[in-house]
Amino acid sequence: MDFELDAEALALLEAAGAMLDAEATPALIRAAWPASRGDAPATAGLEQVRKVWATLADLGAVGALVAEDAGGLGLDLGQVVPLLERVGYVGLPVPAVETIVHAAPLLAAAGHPALPDVLAGRALVAVGTVTAGGDTLIPYGRHADLVVLPGLGLRAFGAGELALEPVATVDGARALARLAAPPAPGTGTLLTADPAETEAAWWRAAVGTGAVLVGLAARMLALTVEYTRNRAQFGVPVGSFQAVKHALAGAHLAVEFARPAVLAAGWRAAHSPEAAETGTTTEAGTATATDTARDAAVGDARDAASVAKVLAGDAARLAARASIQCHGAIGYTTEYDLHLFAKPAWALIAAFGDPHWHRARLAASLGLPDPVDA
């Protein structure tokens, strides 16, 4: 596998990284939080976040996976993973994975009229998921312009076409919403009715979420290393204590193991025949050798995505725990910037398959019993 970025992807990463470092500050993130849990997000803060998002879009980031003839950059998921990690590192509270990785390629393929606004950063796209209890939850649904919902395929709805109710969440900037009633008949636009395309979009989002989690974990550790260097106890920096060193070293190793796994998952997704036709069959109805090879390649890509999501989720959870502990009492105060990165991480660990789901899927793929039942 070659994880080296081509010139266009590298230029995008460098330009986007410099802009995000300058504009996507903790103060900006905090300004987008509601005044209290369950309230609507702060309007002024959201306007500033949208300005940063529009600047990111002007650089081409939103259309990174969209073909050039549709107004995008024509990159692949492997080349976009480092960009998503950078978005996670700064903690920009937008549905970046949902817009860039999940929805934009579908909107382009369907020729959706909202695509120009999405690529220009004027429209944010949220993606709904159905819980085990039957509720449809939509992260960022409270201020998204377009919402993609599963059903018989995937359909895109304008925000005004849906009845949404707010849901309180640990991450105030996540703007979680619940679908209060089914969409009215005849509303929305069908993006795809193909189960293979629907699954491909979901798995792309799982890899993208892993990249954001790696970025969030790395930022939490960076904040903690800086704090433990400067915070003194008993006349020495607390970072010199063995227990602190071990905790941060363990979290750092978890992040360093997760990062190449996510890069590998992005590379495999980019080289997988997921979007191709499933192939032909013989007159007897049995799969051809081409079908078998295609299925194996798709399975390998999904295995890589599951590994990446597990490692990224575990790394983020460990980084959050170690960081809060090493900060001591201040780490538990929500006013401290560390929570601006820990809380999105806690929310994203469960997004697009939590670690248990992906572990169980990997176990089944290897012919092993469920890790929990074993």
C-alpha cells in the first residue's frame, strides 16, 4: 500500500490545514455550543462555523470525492483520510464526514440540484440513522440544509420537509435531532435505490469517522502533553511522574496504531470494486470466478474498515480518559477546552458502527464466535 498523497491532495491538505489552524479555534467551537444543554445552538457561533466551512469548501475539500466533471476534485477516499483527520484535530463542529464522504458523491451521481450549494459550502448535509429502538436520529439535523434518510434506498430531503425535534446530547455542538414523524408522501429526492451504493456510502462514512476520531484523539493528547509540561506539583512538572508518562504513552501508542489502520482502510476502499456491478452468473446460477474475486475484495475492504473503526474508537476513548485524568480536577470541568474534543469523540465512537458491532462483524468474517459471547 502506498499512502503517499499526490500533488493535488497534498496541496489541499496543506492549504486546509493552515486555514483550520488559524480559524477553527476552541473559542469558535465553544461559541457554537448552546447556552445550556438542550437549547438551540448559538446563532452567532454557527454563523462563524459556517464561514470556516465555506472557506474549506472554496479550497475544494467538500467536493474532494466528487468527479471533476461534476465540479469536484476527483480524489479517492485514501487521499481524503488525512484531511478528515485534520478536521477532527481542530474539532470543527460540522457534519464533515456526512457531507464530504457520504452524501456528496451520491448527490453528484444523482444530479441533485443542491450539489452546487453543497460544494460551495452554502449547504450542510446531515445523515440520519435508525436506532435499534426504531428512532431516526440525525446528528447536526437541527441546522442542516439537506438531510439524507435511509428507507427504500437513500432519499435527500430539504430541512423544511421534515418534522424534527431536538435531542439533548453530551456534545452540545452536535445539534442532534430526532425525526418526529415520517416524511410526507412525495417529498424528498431519491439518490439511490441500489443497496450496494447505500452500503458503500455507509462504509465510506465509517472510515471517514475513524479518521476524525484519530484527529480528535491526537488533539486531546497534544493538549495534555502541553498541560503536564507546564503544570508543576511538588516542585516538578506533573509530566515527569511515572504514572502520567505511562498513561499518555499508552494513549499515544493507541493513536499511532489507529492512524495507519485508517489510512489502510481508506486505501482499500479506494481500490475496492464496491461501486461496480456485482458481476454475471452462469446459466446454472452459480457465481463466476470474477464474482468471487469481487466479493472477496469488497469483504477485505470492509474488514479493513472495521479494524480501522475499532482501533480509532478505542484510541479516542483511551485518549479522552487519560487526558481527563492527567489534567486532574480541571479535566472534569466542562469550561475547559479539553471537553470540546472529548465529547465529540464519545459521540463518534458509536457512529457508523460502534466497536462491539465491528468486532462482532470481524469475528464472523473470520469464522470466530462473537467476542462478547465467547
